[in-house]
Amino acid sequence: MAEGVCFSEVWKTYERELGTDAQPALRGVTFAVRRGETLGLIGANGAGKSTCIRLLMDFIRPDKGAITLDGRSPADSRLRHDIGYLPEIASFPANLTVLDMLSFVGATHDLSKNDLTEQSEKWLRALELWDARKRPIHSYSKGMQQRASFVLALVHDPSLLILDEPMSGLDPIGRASITQLIQSLKTQGKTILFCTHILDDVDRLADRLLILHKGEKRFEGTPIELSGNFGTTTIVDGFLSAIGVIQP
Amino acid sequence: MKNSLKRISALARLVVVDGIRRHALIGLVVLALGIEVSGLFFFSFVPRDIGRMLTDFIVTIGWCAGMVFLFFHAVQVMSWGEDRRVIHTLLARPLSRTEYVAGVFAGLLFLLLLLNALLGAIGYGVLALIRHWVGEVYFSHLGILEYILSWVGVLCIQAMILSAIVLFSGIIRGGFTVLLVSLTYYLICNGLPVAIEFFKDASPLARKFMVGLTLVFPNFSRFDYKGLIVALGKWPEVTTLALNLAYVVLYCALVLTLAAGIYNRRDLK
């Protein structure tokens, strides 16, 4: 059984909307994330990063190709016991508090009451939401909502983290603390797949990176291999060369 | 199975807590209660048949409040999934799409039960007080069991409409479109018995077709028991009640199974 995440020749085209032509969002993308590694998925807007993540979370289904998580299909909802997911835009039912959401997470992940209380307090304090825990989430700032999403992604101690734009909406202090958090999760041996268009994050966090452009894979490898392949010195130049904006 | 029920009830609880805290719903309950209590002030303008008129009034208030709940809250809850991607936050958990459909339906149905119980209890108090004031000459009978039955009937109608809304939310994107289709469904359900009556002299095939349509668009008037509250000794037969209840359970189960099937097959963008 293949360990980790595996995409094999995956194609996905969204339904055509009125007045637009259907364009494939992914064109035969193949990649793997091995257990314990951190893969940064990078690309411009519309490259297919979020599509990869939605496919992995089974929100959408591929037209062709196969996706497996530890050898199993993402459609198997039991797999999500071991996944922590951070959406690009934090979305919660309007009138709930983070404690209501945590109680839902505890029930769906079969956490004992003690474990839930202990883990909730740990993460709420770590992400500085303890004092705001009884306030409705809609009254939070964007950064607080993002941190609340992090709490919900981490409270059940998953071994695989899928993070869609983890730095979205954060101020520089918030970004620094989330970067530190992801680094500490890396050292704990968690498998992390994150997508971003902030290339500094990739440099600091990813063991390997995957560059997507217009639904196609343009590069997969370590940052050093990227520099070697394209003869560049920075990730930004390597990325721009990979998508053909500058000539290597 | 036990774990699945636990997940469904956790989601239902989330829907209930969200609903109870929603200001628009609190406003709806306060308004409906206010209208019910207003019965205490205008009943003296009713010249005769006070009992029948007031029981009709009280149950109709509950029915109207339920309709507002269904078309403006339930439709919105079902579309928060789509419009605001809350569905992604919820389905990122070990929750299957079938459990999602069952959980949201159960939560909304529980809110409807609370709404009917509250309006029913206060409404009964209003009726009992008026009966005490006017005496038995003007308000001869107020059957508690018949009163409860009439509210159960209202809840049955609401449950069927709710299951249809869940189905439409699976098929169609966008809260407003679901609202329009749900209203159309409700109007067809109400209009079909009239159409059947109109076409009673038509060909047998056409009549059978019209009657067959009532399987999809239920005839809600068979769940209207409010006329029994003030009538002595007109309790319907047990077999009729059991058949009606079985019909509601079967209808909701089939429609929700279909909705779950659609949710399982479609992309949740």
C-alpha cells in the first residue's frame, strides 16, 4: 500500500458556466507527498493549486486519473480522522463560537471529553484565542478566523496537514507565528501539503516543491534542484523560469 | 452505526445552536407569539363560533411561522454550504455526505419541533383563557389531544417541505433559486387537489395521472386536523392516522435518500 498522498495522471475540468468555455483546471498532474515530508504547491492564480486540495479532500472528483491517501480513495470519509484541513477562506456557520465548533470536531473525531478539553485549551492558548473562545466567530478579525481554522485543523492531532493558503489574511506578526507553528509541526514528523503564492513561505517551510501552471505540472523537486534545473539563485527566479515568464 | 448517529447528532446540534442564536429567528418567534397573544384582545369582536375561529387562528399562526422558517431560514442554511463554503469546513471531518444531509435535516426539523411546541403551548394557554372568559356557550369544546394532533399535522407538512428543500439544494446552486423552486413546489402541492377536482370528469388516464402526481406533490390537506379541536367525538380512525404518519416517514426517507444520492455524486465547489 502506497504511503502518503499520490496523484496519478489527474485531469479535472469544471462544468462550463454560461458564456464561458470549459478549461481543464488540471491536465494530467502526477505527484506524491511521502509521509513526514512537507510539499509546497506553488503557482499563479488559476494554476490549479486549490483544485488539487479540493480533490484531495473529496469536495470535487477527478474526471480521469487516480488519487490515493495511504492507498485509499479520498471518498472514504474515515480517512479524514487523520487529516487536518485549513481552508483558503475560513467559513463557519454565522452564530457559532469556536467552542461550539470544537465540540463538533470532538464528536466527529471520537475524541474523549478529557482529550478534547486538554487539546482545545492547548491550541486556543497557543494561537491566542483563549480569551475570545466564547465570542461568535463572525465577530473575529480575518486573522483570528484564520487562527481559529488552525485550531480546528490541529485539535485532533492529525498526521497529515492540508493547508490551503495558510498565511492568507495574516499580518506580519501572525505570519511569523504561523510559520513558526508549521516549522514545529514539521519537526514532529507531520506530513504537510500546503499551497501558496507567497514564495518566501515555500523557501522557509518546504522540503520539496511542486510548480503548477495553467493546470500542468512544470516542476517537482527540492529548492536546490529548482536552482540547478533553471540555473537561478532564488526561488522566485526559479519559479518564473519554470512557468516561462523569464528565460533561464 | 452508533458512530454515524453520533456524527449526525453532532451536526444537528450545530444547526440547532446556530438557529437558536440567529436574531431573525428570535424575531420570528417573538412576532408569532405576539400575534397569538393578540387573540386575547380581539376575540370579543368575533360574533359567533369563537372556538372554531380562534383555534383556526392559533394553528394558522404556527403554520405561517413554520413556512417563514422553511423558506427563509432552512433554504439559507442549506445554501450556506454552497454560497459560503461552510460545507467544506464541515465535510473536512470524518462525516460522509449522507451523514451531512441527515444531520442538517435533523437539526432543522428539531428547530421546527421547538418552534411548534412553543407556539402550540402558548396558543393553548390563549385558547384556554378565552374559553374560561367566554364560557362553554360560546366555546363548547377544547380537546387537548385533538389540539396536539393538529400541531403534529402541521409538523408533518413542514417535514415534507423541508425534505424537498434539502433535495432542491442538492440539485440547484444558489439560495434564491432554491427558494423559488421550493415555493413552486409548495404551490403545486396546494393546487393539485383543486386541479384533480376540476378534472374529475376527464378521462380515467388523466385522472390517474393527476392522482399519481400527489405521490410527488403531497396533498397537505389530509394533515389538516385543526377542525377537530372544537368538534366533540370526531377523532379520526387509527388506521388513517397510522397511514398518514407512515406516508410522511416514507416520503421524507425517500426524498432524503435521493438528496443524499445527489450530494454523493456532485462536486461541492
